[in-house]
Amino acid sequence: MKIRINWVILCAIILLVLENSIVPWLVPPQWSERLLPHLCFILTLFVAGFGGRHVAFMFGLGFGLLQDSLAYGHLIGPYGFGMGLIGYLAGLLAERKSFTIGFFSWVALVSGLMLDSIVYFIYKLFRLTDLQYAQVFYWQIAPTALLQLLIALLFYVPIRRYLVKLSLSSAEDSPE
């Protein structure tokens, strides 16, 4: 399936603005350090499923680097690397298996765990954190992955309909 990436990029920019401006107000102050929903990452997983692994790699790399520079600032690159790599791997899995809601749930959960684990290990490599992995997993990685899974499941039907509609309209427009 071929998607029109321009519309998806526009949606990702809107999600990035929402993620950095409105979502922090929605998360209770006690949980603000624990829950870090990455909306562009969820969209990267959808791009991987419907656009292919190469498009998802570039999409994840670009928006991950943008997220690094906008939101976190300690080190530029961990989210870009993680989102690009996971986008590519999710696209590779989606090419081999049908992209159903059950499969997508599994991919979203495992990918969410992988992204925050990659970021943690990069921070640990450059000695930006001295926390233990078990503590970070319990405190931040697991709750964030579960929240991302919930958001991904809420967006699954509307985004799938939108991306399939875009792919069908682009297939009708292109001459063979």
C-alpha cells in the first residue's frame, strides 16, 4: 500500500505540537515524570504498517530528531535513532505479517518498551543517568508503553481508515 506521506507529515507536526503543548497539562503533576506519550512514535508505527519500512525509517528518524531538539535537550539523537530503528523493524514485520489490530497491539507494546529502553541505554552509555534499569523500567518505561498502547488502540480504526482511503485514492490517481 502506498500512502501520501505529505498528509501524514502534516498530521505528525500537529501531533508534535499537541504532545509538547497540551499533553503535559493533561497528565497529572505526580505522573508527569512517569508518563511520556510519544504521539509521533505511534504515528511512525502506523506509517511502518501502511507505508513500508523505508518510509517509516525516514519518518521516525526525522521526527525523532525533531523531538530530541524540541522536548528533551540532554542529548540530540537518542529518540531519532530509536524511532528510526523501530520504525524500520516494525515495517519489516508488517511486510511479513498481516497488519491486524492484534498484531499492531503487540507491535505497539513491544516497540514502546524498546524505544524507552534504547533511550535509557544511550543515556547510560554517555553517563547522563545513574539510575538502574529495573527502577527506570518500573517508574517510566512500563507505564509509558501501556499508555502508548492505549492511545494506539484508540487511534487504530480512524487512522487505518484514513491511510487506506489515501492509499486507495492515490492508486486510482496513478496511471499504470
